[in-house]
Amino acid sequence: MGMSQRTILAWGLALATGCGNGAKEGLIPGCEAYVGDPDLEAACVSGAALGVPELDRARTMCDSLPPPRNVGCRSKWVFARVSHQENSRERLLVMCGGAPDCVFAVFDAYPRGDYAEQVAECRDTGRFEADCVGHAAQRLLATSPTDEQLRAAAALPFGERLAGMLPGYLACTGRTVCPDLGPVTSVCEATRRRQPDLACAHDSAPAGAQGHAR
């Protein structure tokens, strides 16, 4: 049986922040001149790691930096490589070292098939949770869900995000009335009133966590 996602994320965080992460033991060629200047050294090592396609080698390079700079280096590598589909979801999550924006990027590139599962795992994206659910809602709307599926989805955390996006989806179907979404139906109706001429929008792909990273 494979590891649970919580275990994978915890493992990545432990590897990135625990003892024996190799900080300062193996200096990256070309970056020795920046030792003593943490920002420049981190920039140099991160740039060097970006040129390495192998995940394990890049992680070793990043972990020559002390926490939390090694996690920043790891995240930059994941952002650059996640769309290549060269590594498994689990290995990329470990590489993230627990960084919320990095985890968000992996979830976007490797979404679970079930909307409820996607919403549940968005808890692991920290301050990006609402945006993560919003991206999951975009993917759900792209599947042309039934009213029953929409109502069930709207009952999950951040259901108001889905409800607020629904008018754009309705515009694609020619409908003018929001379906019954339970308590968040009013959010859909308010959005329609504010934007009565909203154009069809549900085919737009999620922007990805990289646009939210700070």
C-alpha cells in the first residue's frame, strides 16, 4: 500500500528541514564565491539546480543551502519542471518540502479525478486553499456537471467559490437561472445580477499556483 498524501508531505518537510540535510557540506561549483551572502548564494544554487533535470540531484544541490532557503530552491525547481510530467506526483510533493505554493502547483498539474478529493487535499496548500478549490471548480465545470453534482460540490468547503464562478458556466449552456445550490445559491444569483452579460468562461484553464507565489 502506498503512503498517504499526509505522510508524503510530512516526509518532504522533514527532509527539507531536518538534521543532516547537507547544508554547507557540498558547495556547488561556481557558487563558492557567494558563501557569506545568503541571498546571492541561494540565487546561485537555485539557478544551478534549475539546469539539472534529475530530481534527486537537484534536491541534493538545493539541500546544500540551510532551511528555509533550500525549500525555496526546491520550489523553484518544481515550478520549472512540474509541467514536464517526468516525475510522479508523490516525488514532486516530497521535493516541495511542504511549501504551500509548491504543493498547489503539483496539485494543479496532477489533479485527483474526484472533485471532493481535490477540495479535501487543498487544505495542504495553506493560504492558497481558496484558490486551489477555485481551480478544482474550474476543472469540474469543464466536465459539464449535472445540477445534482453542482449542488453536492457547493456543499463542500469554499462552495461560494464555485457558486460565484457558475454564471460564466451557465452562459455557455444558455441558461439564465442559477440551479439550487443550497445555502450558496444566493452567491450565484448575486453574481448574475452584477454581471448580466457575463460571457462563457468555463473552458478557461486554471492559471496555476506559480502566479500566486510570493
